[in-house]
Amino acid sequence: MQGLQNDIALQGLIDQVKSAHGTKRALNIRGGGSKNFYGEAATGEVLDTRVLAGISSHQPSELVVTARCGTSLLALETALAEKGQCLPFEPPHFNAESTVGGMVAAGLAGPSRAQAGSVRDYVLGVTLLNGQGEVMSFGGQVIKNVAGYDVSRLLAGSLGTLGVILEVSLKVLPISPATATLCFQMKEAAAIQQLNAWGGLPLPLSGSTWWNDTLVLRLSGAVAAVNAAATKLGGEVVPQDEAAVFWRGVRDQTDPFFVTAQAAVNAGGELWRVSVPQTAAPLALVGESLIEWGGAQRWLVTAAGQAAPVRAAAKAVGGHATLFRATHKLGGAFTPLTSPLDQIHLNMKRSFDPAGIFNPGRLYPGW
């Protein structure tokens, strides 16, 4: 509970949770609200995590930072950059108010995910407020093996359904000394094949995006390694300033594909996030696609009511699909759980939140 002892703001959150637990009143855990669209609709009385803000500790030599849940994601990344460090998984900033707690609760990562790992891979420890108003700590500030549930990492992607993340310790990494972005013209099938061929080589890959017959590849690492890889791969070199804007746009979903996708959603369409094996062939689905993560993440803009064919296509190749953005998520945002996995999830929810007050229905309707 580093930096949280005797905190008046924390006591206010505890009191709010205890009151809600006693009356079984739903609480909508919210930071900057940048991911309100994600998952099922948020309901209940707002529990604002931004009252707990600030970096509790940063140990650059140990590559560890600890921050409170309401800390601005931008503020954290700025502080890390001053020490030449970063969050390797490139969490998206869907608006300027994105918070550290929301980053972990959503578990979303950016272009570097396929090479650097996910949010959960960098979570070392968490301080949590459970559904009975109890403060609990899990993990620590070092990487170690654990027995049973690794609760700290379990919280990544839980969308606040298990508890209020009060503080989190994260592993960070040095900023790469060199980057280069290359551009190639090729069709979707050829791009997927080429990405998998490159993925089997000792190349410093750190991001890939295909859209509209254009494959963009990012290299990051030591200067010599990046220069050698760029020479080996060829392609058109994208200027650094232009490349930085491009990758930030993909990360934050502000580039042309996602702008078009949002317009389609506003008009009643759907944006799907389809997770499949990297080697999966192009999916035979109607709509416009953008491919990331070496072929493993495929964004699809479709008309409304496409849950069945999209999920069937993803399942056929060993993947799954999430309805990421839509005005009405009638088919459910996430792929329904099958037995006994659904019961495991429910039991976990009841252990941490017995009265079911935290973000009810945010992951799956009814719980």
C-alpha cells in the first residue's frame, strides 16, 4: 500500500464501497472515462478514481514504477521519458484523461504488443479495494514466481469487475536508441505471409500495420541492428516525424482507418477486434480491414448485426472476436464464455465482490 497510508481520498473510496456493499448499490468505477465505450454499457453510481493520483515511487535503476490509479497516463509516460524509459506495450490514449488504473483494467496494448508483450506481462503488484471495502495487496515490485492465482495480472482486462485498482507497480524498459519505419505495397494475403516470414528471422520488429494494400513495418533497437535490418528488408523509408505521428495514430485510433470506422459506427455500423493466429489467412468477411501484430489482430468495420458471421469466422481459425465499438452491442461485446470457464469467472467475481456492486454487466450481461 505504498504511499496510500492514512490517505483521506482513499478513506472516501472505502466509505463509498462499504455503503454500496451494504445496500447492494451498483458502482461504476471510472477514471478519465476514455474507455466508456469498451465492453458492455457502464451503469451505477460513479466511483471516481482520479482522487488518487500521483507517482508513488520510481526506481529507474530497477526498471520499476509505482503509481496510483488516478494518475494521468500522459503524466506517467512523461515522467518515465525524462529518465529514458517507457511502457513497452504502448497503451492507447483514447483521450487526454486516460489513467493508469483504466490502462490496467482495460488491458489494451498498442502496436508493439506482438513483440513486447501485453499489459499484464508488466504488472508486478497491485493494491486493490474489494467489494467489502477491504484494502488488499498482491504481488510486489519484483518479478517472481507465484503459486495459485496471480491476482495482480488477473486484474488486467477485468474492466473493474473484481475491484478498484488503487495502486499498481509496473515493470518499465529503456526507450529504444533507434527506430526506423518502412513502407511496402502489397495485398493482404501477401502481407500476412511476409510478416510471418519476417517474424521467423532475428529482426528488431516492434510494430506492423497493413491497410489499403500498404504494409508499414517498424524496427526498434540498437542503432546497428535497426540499420542492418532496414537495409536487408528494403522498402520505402518513412521520415521519423511522419512515422511517429502514424504510430501514435494507430495506437490511439486517430489515424484515417479508425476515423472512418468511427464515422461508420456513428451511422450504425460496427468495429470488430478479431484475434486470430498470426498465420491465419485473410478472413472472408464483408467490410474493411486493418491488420496489426504480425497478423494476429485484425480490425474489421462492418454493417450492424454481424456478430454471428464474424465470431464464426474467428472461431474457425482458432480465434475470437470482440465488438469493440458500436452504438448497440446486441450480440454482446465479448465472445460468450463456455462451461466450465464461465463458472470459474463467476466464482472469482463472487470472491472479490460478493454483493456484485462493481461494474455489473460490464464484461458479460447479467454478472
